[in-house]
Amino acid sequence: MPAAHALSYEGQRRRFTRWAISPSVILLLLVAGLPTVFLLVTSLTPGTLVQAGSLTDFSEPLGNYRYLMEDKRFHESLLVQARLSVYTVILQVILGTGMAMLVHAGQERWKSLRHLFVIPMVLPPIVVAVIWKLVYTPDISPIFHTAKALGFMLPAFTSNADFALASIVVADTWEWAPFTFLMVLASLQTLPGEYVEAARMDGANGPRIFQHIVLPYIAPVLVVCTLFRVIDSIKAFPLIFLLTGGGPGSVTEVTNYYAYLLAFNYGELGYSSAVTVVLLAFTVVISWLAMRLNGKLQNQE
């Protein structure tokens, strides 16, 4: 009887859990699932806004994907996206970790500023883009006015091919380095103090403590931060849309912005969907690899 009662209770608990989460699952399927299915289906058509019936033409379902293999502009957008992701993620992880180490070290002047560190992250992305638009506009930027007062001229960052991508990297790093800061700081606050004290008693200096104790402890958090930031860097649309418009030329034209131009400027919904599906596939693969790496790091602990 006790075993049967326990089994009955466990079944009721699972049934209640399924009913409790079913509204969220249904909403998720409606919000994310249906657009994804529409995207996949549309990518198999030559759908355009100027050709009637093209969105239901499945006579050549892989035509868009074959053309992707030859589309040099698509290939260049992937390279721009890769550079943007690598630069921003590395800078955000390094700066965020450094800020977290400073605050965790217990220096009061840094602890009093920790609330200021997270302000860029909580601002809406379009507000961040507007702020940096003001910073990068020579006529009204305090940076350009200061440089002029000091007797030297700065290039127009967002319209200069040598500095346009770097200007996006700086703005994105300013906005999202606080994410790594918060994650790493939370991890550091759970680090057992006796590990560090034992290392100091054995004569280890600061760099060795960081290398052999702190870094292995926060490594899983850094992997998670990197994963989230890589995924979010693929969505760096507002900054590019408002600051550079993909230019000059195609220097800052990342893949999602290219897909936007295809759909909304040229009306090529089918080909734009194919570009987006490929970008989604890359994101899924990167997420899977990062989760595997995170699992291995946790098992080593």
C-alpha cells in the first residue's frame, strides 16, 4: 500500500506539473514555433512581394540554398559577423571579468561604483544606439569638440571604413560587458575563501591564485557568458541600423542586416528566409558546442 500510494502521488505530481506548464508551452509554440515554421517553409520558395503565388511555389525547394553557396555578399556578411562576434565577446568577457575582480577584491571605491557598471545593460538597445550616435556625430559629439580644442582632428568613425566596425564593437562592448560583470561577480562571491587562504599560506601570489584557483572556478560561468554573448552578438541589429546602416559599403553589414535588406528593401522573402535559416543553424551549432564544453568543465569539477 505505501508503495502504491507513493506511485499514485508521483503520478499526480507529474500530471499537475504538465498541466501547470502547458499554458507556457502553448504560448511559446505560438510565439516562437509558428514563426520558425513559417521561416523554414518560406525559405523553400522563391517568394517575393512582386510575384503572385511565389510564396507557395515549391518547384525548386533548395534553390535559395544553392544560390547561397555562390552569393559573395552573403559570404562577406558571415565574415563581418564573425569578426564582430569575436571582437565583442573577447572584450566583454575580459572587461567584465576585470571589473568583477576589482569589485570582489573589496576596494570600497570600486564597490561604490558597481551600480553604475550595470546601467548600460538595462538601457533599451535603441537608446544605447542613440547615445552612441550622438557620441560619433562630429558636429555634436563632446569627444570631437574636445579633440578640436586640443588641436587635432578625429576621423568620422561610423563613416570611415577603417573605424566603422570598431565603432560598433566599442558601443556593443560598453552595453554588454556589465552582463559578464554580474555573472562573474556572483560566481566569485560563492568562491570558498579557504582555498585562497591556503594558497596564500603556501606562498602563491595573485596571478598564480587567479590562474590555478579563481579561473578554474569561474570557467563554467565564463563559458555560459560567452555562449549568451555570442548569440546576442548575432542580434546586434539596432547599433548597425542606426549607426552605420551596414556601411560604409558593406564593412559593417552582418548577416542578419543583410537578411533585413533582402526582405524589406528588395522584397525577396524566400531568399531572406534562407539566409536567416542558415544563421539560425550556425547559432544552434555554436550553442550545442558551448553546452558540451560547459558540461565537460562541470564534470571536471
